[in-house]
Amino acid sequence: MDFRDISEFLKDTFKYIIVVVIVLLLFIFVVGLQQVVGPSMNPTLEEGNILIVNKLLYRFKEVGRNDIVVIMQDEKYMVKRVVGLPGEHIYYKDDYVYVNGEKFEEPFIDKNNVHTNNFSIDDLGYDVIPKDMYLVLGDNRENSLDSRDYGLINKKEIVGKAWMRIWPFNMMKMY
């Protein structure tokens, strides 16, 4: 092996290392993969679904109602839906969410299977949701560990927005 062969090998290797570093940086800071664990987001998402998560979006855009987000709660990643935004009074009565006193329609909820207890952010000790705090709920209200259990979440606890379901392939969908 002569010096030219070694030089070409090093150039090629360096290119691959650069590509690997760029891909790693993208997965660390921009996008991620998250598997749905548990039934809390049924029927929208099922256990085992895999999502691409946009980790960068909320640095430039506000969190929106009905966004499906990945949050870090008690050292676990969870997938939930944002229901209440800062400055709002939210309560849940007779299987409907009310935002500032007005009924909010949730077409993604199976109303035939929802029979949960009434709930209000007053139960958490707030009149309205404070700045940079959010109320998150699972779509399967009967079987979801969410803000009703652990309280409002801080914006810092939001890892990112679910951008696309990529598994199973026959159920691919953008959110």
C-alpha cells in the first residue's frame, strides 16, 4: 500500500465520519423517534406505534391546542395531547372539555367509551393555567396517566411535537 492509497482511504473515511456526526446531531437536537407505550392515546395512536418527533418546532412556534406532544415526566417519555393553554380555565364535565366556559369539540375522542370523572384545573389549585404551563390529556380518558394525575406540565418538559407516525407502515400519518 502506498501513500496515495492511504490518503484516499483517509479522505473517504473522513467524509463518512462527517455524515455520521451530522446525522447524530440531527437526531439529538432536531428530530427523534418515540414509541407509543400503553393505551392512553387510543384510538388516535396505539401501543407500539412509532412517531417522528420534531424537537425544534417549539423554539420558534407556540404550543397549540390539540398538538400531540412527547413529554418527559418522572424520567419517562409519554405521548399526550395538549388540551389547555396558558391563561385558560379548563374543566371536564359530562365527558366534554370546556375552555373558558365554552364546550370544545374533540372529534378524535370515542364518546361511546368515555365516562370519566369531572375535573377542573381548580382541582390542581389554579384559576387559570399559568404562563408556560399546559394541561395534557390522553385521548383514552378512561385509561390515561396525564395532567389529572400529575398536574400541569411546564413547557420545559415538552420534548417535541409528534410530527409523523411511521410505524406501522400501513398507518403512516402526519400530525
